Amino acid sequence: MRKNLTPSQIVSILRDHKLWLKKEGGAQADFTLTDLSGNNFTRVTLRGAKLVGAAFCDCLLIGVDFEGADLYAADFFNANLAQANLKGCDLRGTYLRGAVLDHANLEGADLRDGTLAVGGTGEIKFLAHRHELKGTQLADLTGVSLRGARLARATIIQTDLTGASLTGAILNDADLTDSVLTDVDLSGAKLMNANLSGVNLCGANLAGADVRGANFNNVNLASCNLEGVDLSKAKMQNAKTTRDLVALSIDIRKVLREHAAWIATLGTQGTRAVLDGLDFSYVDFRSFNLSGASLKRVDFTGANLAGMELNMADLTGANLENANMMGVQMRGANFANALLLYANLRDADASPKEILDRQGLSTNKEWPTNFSKADLYGANLKRANLTRANLTGANLENAKTIDANLKDADLTSAIMKDE
């Protein structure tokens, strides 16, 4: 349980801390397990303060100097930390969802996951975690703004940065091992000698990033925007890059032409695409139209499907793990028993599809999208339209449902735990 202080008590502690820093008496600030939410600490010096488990929710912390402060498991939910100095801070277990860290200095900071525990005798313990990603609560920096932030040599192991903005951030020599960077904007970032081994970069934007010496071992880069990125000096052992369409077992462009004619003529010409069981892992199918196609058990692992049209398509049992499905039109599609672990479905439209007759006229009926028994563990569903979707028995554990539209969705027997 966190304690509360009056404004005058807070001012008094800060005044004493300032004197303590100058070695003119005073006392070191101790806000351990204190609720400081909603306060304005702009440009305040908290260097060397005791802040274990302190709550700074919705605080203005612009330009605050935290260097050397003890920030074990502090809560910065929705706090504005722009230009703050967090150099070398131990930020393990801190809660930073919704925080703004634009141009903050986090050089050498430790952002690993951890849990704060208060023992029966009142002692405070910090427990760090290193486990497999699935089933583990990652350190949560979802949606955090770190534009231009200095993160050189920072430790950001096993951290969830889904949807975060790191444009122009300095991450040279940083360690991001096994972190989730789905839909992250790293355009123009400095990643020289950074360790990104095992990182999930599904749908990430790395345009113009400097990756000289960066470690991309075991990373899927097929669904990333790599415009202007030179990978020649990066470490790429077992990294996945986009597969050439000519290397596929079928002439996909011919299939698409026939399928387009089939769609345009309501089935009187062309041929419906039936691609059941094929391997399309790590391909670039952006903006392709496979509406109404049969894609049962297709392997789309790590594929870039952004902007595709999959309305009324049948993807029963398909593997879409780590696939980039940002903005996909999938109205009325069938994803029953499909694997969508860590897939990026931001802005996808999975609302019901109007059913037309053979003349293309409305039947005044709609067909909902089917995700029954689908595995959406860790999927990014931000702003996805799931109106009336069938999610019976689906696994939505750790899925990001921020601003998702789940109106009238059937969640019977669905597994839903905190994001």
C-alpha cells in the first residue's frame, strides 16, 4: 500500500533534498512506496533520491534529473518524462505504459522486467525475470514515446515496446534481446552494435536506420520496412528476410490475375485461388487481393500481409504467427483454429461482411468474421474493428486491445488476461 503526502510535505522533502545534494545539511529525499500521482515536478532535481515503488502516474516530469535515483518498480503510467535525465538508472520493473520520454536521456539505463515485493517484515525485495516469452509478463513500455531518446548502452531485455515511437532514438550498443518491438517506429534510429537477437520486429519501421554492427540473429525482418537500410555490415545469422516470389512453388502472379477476374465477374470468369497448405512464410504479399480465396492451413509465418484484402477468405488452421497484417481487410473471413501469435493486426477490419447474391445485389445479410479457437496470444489488435466477431474459445492472452472495437463480439470461453 502506497502512502500519501500533502503538498507541503512534498515541498519540504524536495527542499531538504536540494540542500543534501549541495552538502549543506538537509536530508536525502525518500519517496519509497509513496503516491505522487498528478503532481508537477517539472525541472525538479531528484538525483540520488529513494523512489522505490513510487507512483508518478499522470505527473509532469519534464526535464527532471533522476540520475542515480533508486527507481525499482516505480509507476510512470501516462507521465510526461520528456527531456528527463535517467542516465544509468535501474528501471527494472518500472511501469511506463503511456509515458512520454521524448529526448530523454536513458544512456546505460536498465529496463528489464521485474517484480517488486514487500516482505512480511517490511523489507523490499526486487525479483528479476528471464523466461520464455509466452506465459511471461514482459516489462511494459507499450506505446511509449521515445523519439530522439538517448538509449546508448541501455539494457531493454524482454521488454514489450509494441507500437512505441523510437524515431531518431540513439540505441548504439543497447541490448534489446528477446524484446517485442511489433509495430515500432525506428525510422532514422541509431542502432550501431545494438543487440536485437530474438527480437520481434513484426511490422516495424526501420527506414533509414543505421544498423552497422547490429545483431539481428534469429530475427524476422521480412515484415519490416527496410527502406534505405544497409544490412551488409549487420550480423544476420538465422535472420529471416523476404522470400522472392519467383522462388515459390507456384506462379503467384498468375494465380492473382485469375483470382482478380473471378472476383470482378462474380465467379463467371477466371479461377478462384485455392492455395491450401502452401508455404508462404516470410513472403511480401502487401496489398494483394485474395478475398474469397481458400487458404486453409497456409503457412504465413512472418509474412508481410499489410493492406491485403482477405474478405470472406478461408484461413482455417492457417499459421500467421508474427505476420504483419496491419490494415488488412478481413471482413467475414474464417480464421477458425488459426495461429496468430504476436501477429500485427493494427487497424485491421474484421467487421461483418455484407452478403451479395449472384447479381451482386445485397441480401440484407451479413457474415461475421470467425476467430473461434484461434490463438491470438500477444497479437497487436490496436484499433482493429472486431465488431460482432466470433471469438469463442479464442486465446487473447496478452493481446493488445487498446482502442479495439469489440462491440457485440462473441467472447464465450475466450481466454482474456490483462495486457
